[in-house]
Amino acid sequence: MKFHIHTYGCQMNVRDSEAVEALLVAAGHEKAAHEGEAELVIVNSCTVRQKAEEKAIGKAGNLIAAKKLTGLMGCAVKRMGADVFKRLPKLDFAVGPRAFGLIPRIVEEGRFPRLELGDDLVPDCLAAHVEGGWQAFVTVLLGCDSRCSYCIVPDVRGHEYSRPAREVVAEVAALARRGVREVCLLGQSVLRYGVRNTAWDERDAPSPGGYTEAFPRLLEAIASIPGIERIRFTSAHPKGCTDELVRAYREFPQICRHLHLPVQSGSDRILAEMGRRYTREEYLAAVGKLRDFDPEFAVTTDVIVGYPGETEADFEATRSLMDEAGFDNAFVFKYSPRPGTRAAALADDVPVEEKERRDQVLLEDQERRGQERNDRLVGTKREVMVEGPSKRNKARLSGRDGGNRIVVWDEGAADVRPGSLVNVVIAEAHPQILVGERLPHCPTT
């Protein structure tokens, strides 16, 4: 059977979709060149915001109307449960985010409709990957126990579970043997790896370097794998920005000097309401620790505007924190209440128009801030991993430096292939992109 997977949401969903693709191919099915020729289409859903959930449900409805064999997977399924079949009466099957490993069996058995939520099931297929490619996502931490007031993730992705380090290291080593050069380690709050999980054993990650914290020990083990040139990870929490993490950045050049560190608000009052477990001062101290180590260290963030009760003073506190932190990039979201969260019981009292205004103000601030940060890189040499032709100009190549900044340059050399490392001198800066020239006679690796 030919299949296609349509993915909404975060990197965790992208990774889950890839695993399902690998499982279906292993079961004898064929990936369709495009959705139109597929007999089976699976929609991987997101429910972090109402708009994202509605997009996924709408897409599934369109596929059903087109007489496709249609499956829905992911976070929206777990949130809705059996009600998903009330929204989509002719849906063939639905699986939660921890039950995606069952999809090949569901398709083979053909007993529809079918619902598998998975609850806190730990999939036994987390190491399934599609053949080919030079970069890969690797899930190291499932679920979340933080219970931020606005967030539905703990309800839909379950309790935290840290995969044994021996499994993660074996998976990365296998990927390296297949030509993968860059891995991105995934977890809802990845720096909590090994903090709360009885399945994780300290013996899983011996540390010749003397690391005592679980995640730096895992980084040390992965950095020792031949062929892995770059290690990234997301998403982080300020309390995980420890001295041992900074030491790992310093000792292992494979670890990219970029951290996505969601702040959500710059107001201590709102942070406390959100249950974020840090203050403005503590957040800025975490950023300062990274920048003291390397002034060019790239820090990106997520921010919510219009949280219930957010005043103009709270909003201005967020603006000032963002300037003080000097973010390299920021993703701004307008608050959207999610059923079952603590915040959903509060009055959504910031008008839509005001949420939109605050959103635009922060985005304009970030354009200025991004330009200032990138201007400082003009004239510097960046080691860039090639990704392929630029999306906007196919005559140029594009890639990312260690700070996850997009770099583009003119390139006519036939020896440059995706996954190659090249040196580029930055000649021109924009808020979200750097333009440069590849150093002559610089061999690719």
C-alpha cells in the first residue's frame, strides 16, 4: 500500500512521523511520491494551540471526503479520546503519541474504526529511522511532569521517561554508521534527562570525564561516537543550565553553541502564575552563564503574550527581559486556552486585538535585536554544515553554523554535498540570515 504522512507541530511530531514511515516501509508498504497517489494518509496532529488542532482535524476531514484510508495520530488524539470519532465519524483509526508503533499492525488487520491511546506506554520502536540522510532527530526523553499552567503536553504525552543511555548511544552509533553526521536530541524538557525515571540507571552512562549529571554524561558518550560532527538538543529549561552543562559545551566541540530556552514571560508575577519555577533574575543568570562562556552563544526562546491577567506592565517586563537577554531569535505566541489546564479556568481577559498588538511589538523588537546580534558576526569565519540549495535562490547554497544561524553563499563547486562542513566568511547580515563567501581552497569534510 502507498502511504503519505502529513505532520503538524513540533520536532517531536516530526520524529514520530519519521519512525512511523520507517515502520511502514519495513512492513512492506511504499512511501508515495505525494499525497495524491497515496492510498493511506496519516495526519500527525498537534494540540498545543487550538488553531494547530483545528488544522489537523480539518486536514483529516478533507482526506476522508476524498475517500482516502485515513488515520489520525498524535497529541490531539490523546486529548480528544473517543470523541475524535464524533468529530470525524468516518475516520479509520486514531492513535495517541505513545501508540504510533501499533500503526503497521492496525493497517494490516484492517479492523476499522480503531482507537489506541497508549497512555504512558513506552514505544518499543523509538530507534526506527528512515534510511539515508545526514542528520537525524533522536528522542531521549518522553513526556513531561512540569505541569505549567497553560500547557496540555503532560496530559497528552504522559509522564517523563528517560530512555536508557545505552539505547540512545547505540541508536546514535547506528545512525553514524549509516552516514548521519548531525543529531538533535529531543525531549519536552531535555535537560531533565535522567532526573526522574526509575528505568534510567547511572550505570548506563559511565563518565570517564567525571560528569555527575545525567545529561552531560549522555552528551559525553555521544560526542565519543566516530562520525558524529554535531550534537544539538531541544527544548531546555533554565534550571538545567548548570556548570556541568557549560563544561560539556567547552570540552566537546561537537556540541553546537545554541540553546532554545523558552522564557514565556519576563514578569515574575506571570511566571509564578504559569508555574515556570524560575524568576526573571534566575532566567537571565542562565543566559549570562552561557554568554560568559562564549559571547557569540546563540540563545533562542518562546514567549506567550496575552496570558490571563497580563497587564501592560507585565508585557513591558517581557520586552525589557528580551532586550537584556539579547535573544538571537524568538517565537512569539498569542495565548490560547487549552481544555483541562489550570489556566483554562481563568478568564481569558486580554482582548484579541491587544494580543495581536503585543505579538507584533515583540516581533518588531526581535527584528531589530536579531539584526544587532548578526551585525557583530560580519567579518567572522563560520563553520557551516551544508543543507542544500537556498530556498529563495537556488544558485546559492544554504546551511547552518554552530549557533543554528542560517548562512547562504554562492557556490559552484561540485564537491559540496549536504552534510559537508565548509568555512564561510560573513559579508552581510540580516535579522534571520547571514550571507557570506566560502573560503577558497577550503576542503569539504
